[in-house]
Amino acid sequence: MGFPIRHTFDLGWTTVTSVSNAPTTPSAQPTRAADPVVAAASAPRFSGLDGLRAIAVTLVIVYHLLPGTLVGGYIGVDVFFVISGFLITSLLLRERATNGRIRLGAFWLRRARRLLPALAIVVLACCSAAFVVGGDTLVDLGEQVIGASTFSYNWVAIIDGSSYFDETAPELFRNLWSLAVEEQFYLLWPIVIAVLARPALRRASGWIVGSLALASAAAMTVLFTMGADSTRVYYGTDTHSFGLALGALLAITTISLTRESWTERARTLATVTGLVALAALVAIAALMSTDAALVYRGGLAAVSALTAIVILATLVPGSPLGRVLDVAPLRWIGERSYGLYLWHWPVFVLAAAALPWLSGSVAGPLVLAAIALAITVVAAALSYRFVEQPIRRDGFQASLARFGGAWRGGRRHVAGVVVASVGIAAVVSLTVSALVVAPRDSVAQAQIEAGQDAVDRESASEPAAVALPGGDQITAVGDSVMLASAPTLKKDFPGIEIDAVVSRQMKDLPDLIRAMQARGELRATLLVGLGTNGPIDAKTLEDALTLVGPRTQVVLVNVQAPRDWTTGVNRTLTEVARGHRNVELANWRDAIRPRLDVLSPDQIHPGGPIGGGIYTGAVRDALQRLAELPPLLNSNDYGLSPRPV
């Protein structure tokens, strides 16, 4: 069983024929049936790939705009990687077969025409909007623009210590990390292809490219550490290039396929496996959240392999899957997927900052997503129609000449040029202003650091005299919300031991308790502030309570955050607290709801002493309720006779 692929492809540089899955017209056929150069140069369109792009960008947009709806929607980026690796390698192979060489300058110029215009518009427009909106949208804007303009965003973020998974200050251009990985691939891959064209390497080229894919996937697996931030392995070009390499391998191994290569059995098998692979991708997008170790230990590599299978199915001549994916709406989205991907995230961040009151309402997150999506679609469509396509078709010089020549046109043309010139000058000025005033830290981060300073000062000094009962008997374990509240916790409960870390999740609690018990550091009262960063499992919490035992008093702080999972988190915390006499709920969510204005712009972290005071007040109330519980009585305390011996 399998596909009867001829093995004399030699990377398509000597004997090569090209297969299009689109219907062949007489004008599109090679002038001579055995002329491989003409066939390779025809550059057929691969039907279905625009539709696959549409699915990929939709997954990513839903993942970002409606958090928690598609917990694995981020895999759309890996689908893009495989498509890019396949298409770029196919293009290079055809050029090498046609011209006997790859013109690097021409290739990079085509990439610049394709990528730079839309990117420049997004950066300038969103920086200008950030200057107007202000606040956290300006944080680290200078470094972000440097990363975007040099296609090194992923490495700039890694060096700076930024986290893809930290939501205390979502960077305006965080989504550009993947564009950086792709552009680095575009820069190096033509050179790699030229090296593989050497006679000594031609026949081993497929094995070499396959080994590169395996090495990248293995690097992600080896460098991933459970419980640590995964940004390094997720952003790294070395650890996240397996999709690009796998797409390239698919191009290399299918370039020699002819229509005659596809038997009826092979077509049926490819179509069925392609449909199954596409269904599997959708299932993974719905189920595989970023906090699962499987993501980095083969999960993303499996996504890339499934994408390659889908692409292979679209290569079948007259592919049914290709026709399904080629329906007009999907093609429209796919053709504009680059712009949609560029715009959606910064527009969402800006909209959330400009309309913070939406986060506090029940339908707010859905309304916010709808607003961001509408702006994204309109901006991407306009950019595609009036900027990207003209420059891609005519080039930079001709497009600039046409713009300048409009001065010699009629009044409408001159008016258009004037408006455009004023607009360009305005966004450039606003962008420069935004870069000048951009702060280093977000409001939430500043509060978190203040809390960390309070924790550090307390740890470095002698235990303070206890002003309120219980401070020196409390161990607090939490995330960035607790860390932002640390100054008021320290003030109201002198001597409290706080162990709070940004992005920590409930799944870490049992291991933290075991470590504290091993060191003899767990005190009589345990304060737990976890659940902001993802769904929680009741069993995990029950395991933690079993570890501390019934003699330890436990306070569980519930969650305030504009995230879809918070309702489930708060329900679980409430139910667990009700089931244990020694556990009480600190109702931070209801306490802060009337005063969302004192939270940071992210609507999650206390923005100062007032918010921190409300957090501490909720904790104090819970501790008071625990303190007022009457002691447990034994049978004799009820006046009953002793049990017979």
C-alpha cells in the first residue's frame, strides 16, 4: 500500500515534471510532453491551500479574540509554517529547474514586496493608535518595533525575557514572532537549496531536510521543562522550524509526481487520510491547551505532520478535498490571511485598552471580539486591495511613481494624494511620539514589582512584630494577582510568608506543598490565590487539601478576570470550600466587582493600594470566618457516657 512515487526526482533540478491538481487547459499544458523545464516553469496554482490558510488564520483569531473558546487554536501558526515551507520550496525548485539557478536577489525582492507593505501599515497605524489610547499599549513599544522591522521579534522577546503566555501586559505586536521565524527561513532557505543542489548532496537532500525537521522537533522536546515558562522553545527558530522543514520535505518528495503516478487507489487513500488529518487538526485545536506538556513533546510536530497529509491530499489531480477547500468564502479569507493575521492581535489589544468597561460585563468579551474582528477584516481587505496587490504586482518603484504621478492628474487625484500624504505624515509623527513616551513596565507589572519588593524586604529582614493575629502563621501561595496585592497583605498581616509567581497555575499547588512540608516551612494557615491563568481541576485541589490535612486552615481566593474559564474556576473553588470544614472562600471576585476602576487596565490585577486593600479585605473576612468556627467536640463534650472499653 502506498503512493507509486518515482525516486529519480533529484530535487527537481534535472528530471522533473510538475503536477497541478487544478483542471488543465490547453494553454496551460507544456509545449512538449517531455519538456520538464516548461512544466516546472508553469507554476500551477495549488487548489485548496488558500482554504487551508483560511482555516489556520480562523483558528488563531478565535484563540486570541475569544480566550478559552478554542484552547488549541494557536496551532494555526504551525499550519501556516507547513504551507509556507511547501510553497516556498516548490517555488525555488521550479526556478532552479527552469533557470538552472536560483536568483537570490529576485527571490528576496519578491518576499519583500509580499511582506513589507502590509507590515509597515500595521506597525505605523497601530503605534499611532497606541499613542492615542495610551496606557499599557505603549509598553516596550520600541523593542517591539525593532523586532518587527528586523524580522527578529522572536529573539528580541527571548533575550528581553518576555513571555508569550504572560497576560499582565500583552505586547501590541506579540503575534509577529511567527512572521520573524518565517522570514528567517526565507532568508536562509534559498541558500540551503543551493547547497543541496550540489551533485554530492542531491540524492540525499530529502534525508537531510527530514533530519532538519526531526532535529528541530527534538530540540523543542529536550529544551522544554515542565513547570517552566515555555516561551524559549515556542519562539525559538531552532526549536520551532520543524513545520517549515516538513513542508519543504513534502515539496521535495512530490515535485516529481505526474498525473500518471496517481492510481485510483492512491487518490482514494490520499483523500481519505487528508480528510481524517483535517478533522484531527480541528479536534486538536479544540482540546490541546498550551499548558499541556504534550504540546512541546511531539504535539506541535504531530500538527505539522497532519498538515502535510492534508496538503498531500490536495495535490491529488482533481482533488475532492482541494475543491471543498477552494470554495469562494475560504479562498477570500485565505488570500487575505496574511493581513488578517497581522491586524487581529494589535487591534484586539487596542480595543481592550480603549474600552476597558467591556471586560466587566457579561457580554463584554464577545462584543469586544466582534469589534476587533470587524476592524481587522476591513483593514486587511483595504490593505490587500489598495496596497499589497499593487506593490506585489508592479513593485515598489512603479507604485511610488504612480503615486507621485497623481499630482499631474485631475482634482480628485490631487486631493487623494494630499489626503494620503497628510495621513502618512500624521501616522509617522504619532508613531515617533509613541516610541518616545513608551514606558518600560505596565501598570500591572509595576504593581507586581512593588509587591515583589515588599516580599523581598520582608524576607531580608527580621520578622516584624505581629500587629494583627495570624500573620506569622500564614503561608500564602499565589500568582501575579497575589503578588500585586503583596504590599497590603504584608501591611495587614505582618510576618506573612508569600510565595507568588507570575503565570502560576493550580496544577502546581500539590508539588509546592510537598516542597514546603519537606523544608518544614508550611504554616498553620494556608492562603491559596490561584486560578487566574487557566482552568482548574477539583481533584488537584482535593489532593492539595489531603496533603495539608484537616488541622491546617485553608483560605481559597476566587478569581476576577475577563477570561472564559473564570466562571468554572470560581464554581470549583466554591464547591471545594463548602465540602471542608477547615476551608473558607475569600470572595475577591464579588468584593472587587463594584470597583473595577481600581484594577489595572487588564481588569485582573489590583492597580494600587485601593485594589490591594480590597483583596486583603476579602482574605481578612475569610480568616475571620475560620477563626469564629467553634472547636470540634468529642463524644464526652456532648454529655454522653464514655464508650465502653
